[in-house]
Amino acid sequence: MSDIKVDQELDCRGLGCPLPVLKTKKAVGTMASGQVLRMVCTDPGSNKDMPSWSERTGNPILKSEEQSGEYIWYVQVK
């Protein structure tokens, strides 16, 4: 279990590129600065897409992990 306080969860399981990133962008847009979004997806492409999106937007990825074919991302709103 993570020690990161999560403010919002986003389930993107079963969605292919670029939907996990687009839904993450939309969710982050509704959140306050400093809050944390936990996004779960099954798209292996997220390993390239999420860091690239994070760098472009300035929303840092606090942690990422892979469990049983699921990719879990903890994104802090800038």
C-alpha cells in the first residue's frame, strides 16, 4: 500500500492510447494544486505517454508501479 495521500481515483483499465492520458488531463483539470490523482490503466503505452505528458504539463509523477498487468500512476497537480 502506498503512503501517498490520494485525492481522486481514475480507472482507465481497458482503454488504449491516447485515452488514459486524455482522461488524466481532464481529471487533473478539475483538481486543486497539490492534490494527487491515482490513475490505473492496462495500456503498456502509458509507460512512454505518462512521463512525456508529465514533462510537457509540469504535473509531476510522484510514483508509478506495475501490478498484474496494471499500470498505476500517482500524479500531483501542479
